[in-house]
Amino acid sequence: MLDLDWISFVIVGLGTLFLIGELLVNMKGFFAILGMGFIAVYFLSYLEPGMFIMMMVIYLIGIILIVIDGKVLNDGTLATIGAGCMILSVGISSPNWVAGLYAIIGIIIGGFASLIFLKVFKRREMWTKLTLSDQLTSDRGYSSMNVSYGSLINKEGITLTDMHPVGTIRVDDKDYSAVSNGQWIPHDTKIKIMHVDGTKILVSKLDS
């Protein structure tokens, strides 16, 4: 069966499914063993021992970069590079471009399919920074609006600079950065604060 091009999709897909799944949920290494087994079979089927070690290292570096991103950066940069390393390793290792394409598709589908594990098993704490499970509502102690900025709603002020649409306004002798609702408002124009979201202030021109 290893001579069939599409089998690389199955092997790499399952390997990625379980390895990424181990990163997402706490399976005490069981998924990691399964994933490494499938990936090792894939590389051993097509590579000499020297290249096998090299491609495994590149693949594992990709996994490590994803882990570092989840634990430290949380911005997706290293995770993207890591996914690129994984795709590069299986693509180069394939016996032909068709099998390589199947393997790359296996990584993509296996990676996305691993998200299903989050619905079944307990997620790892390293991903809680990337996902907010609770609604950020005021009754739970959260507020998307800065209190001091929230008190500005419906107050009137004057523009210190031209707003097209971002500019500076003055309200109660204090200066703020604000944005108009798609309007071009010249300086020294009276405005009214219509909405505040965090520290973002939306203003509207007052009629003369």
C-alpha cells in the first residue's frame, strides 16, 4: 500500500492529527506516540537513514515552534513558520510530486481536524491565552470601556486638528485622539462624542 500515492495523505494526516492534538489537549503523551509512529513510518518508507533523521528533525522543529508560539508569543508567527517546516519536510521526502501534494494536504486537513479534540478532551492551559472562552460582560467583572473615557459620551468639545477622519479633540480642557464617522471635520469645529469603545472615541459634527 505504501506504493500508492494517496497513502501518504492518510499516514501524514493521521500523524499530524495526533501530534497537533497532543498540543491542544492533554492526552499524557498517548497522541504524541501515535503521531510520531505515523510520521516515522512515512519518512522511513521513502528515505535513507541519513535523510530520515534530517527530515524528522525539520518536522519536529516545526512542532517545537508551534509549542513555543503557544506558550510564549501567542501571535501565530512561530506557529506559521513551524507549519511551513512540517510541510517542507514531508514535501521533500515524498517519492514524487503527487505523493508530496497528498502529504501536504494531509498536514493541512490533519491540523484542522485536530481541533475536534477540543470538543471532547480538556484543552491544555498553554492555549487559554489565545482563546477567550468567557464572554467579556460587565456582570463578570470585565469592561471593554475605559471608565474615564466612558464618561465622555454625549459631551461636547472642539476639534484641535482637521479630522479626516482621525484627529485631536478637546473636551473639558483635556485633549483626546478621536475619529469621525467618515466625515471630514475641520479644526475649531464643535463636536459631540457619540460612542466610546475602550479608548476609541467616535465623534460627530454639531450643527452650527
